[in-house]
Amino acid sequence: MEEFKKILFVTTANLATNPRLVKELQLINSNPSLKAKVVLFNLGNWSDQIDAQIRKSFPEIEFAYLMQQGNHFFLGCSLQ
């Protein structure tokens, strides 16, 4: 069984507004011994549609989006 090194990225932005993160994920994708999870925000603005398009290019990477609920933030899915 192949063992993977796991990397967790946490950002206050999303993929469309964080090009450095996108470059890091491209590097992860090019290395089959690495697995990544990303915790990021659904910003609810112009960037959401672009973010969804970028995310499609990373099918091997797990994404967990935080949703803003009023003045509070809610983790919209579980991290394992």
C-alpha cells in the first residue's frame, strides 16, 4: 500500500482570489505521493463562479468550504 504525505491548506480567501494557493495545488497535483485538503471560504461574490471552475481542475484534492452566516462563520462540511 502506497503511503501519502498529507498537507492541509487553510486560507481566508478562495481559489479565485488566492493565486499563490492555486500554484501550490498545481505542485501537489504533479507529485503522486502528496495528498491535500483545503479549507477556504465561499465569499458570495464575483469570485465564486471562477472558484468553481478552478476547483474542477483539481479532482484529487478535497475542499471544505466555510460559509458566512451573518456575522458568524459556519463549517459547511466535516473534515476527516
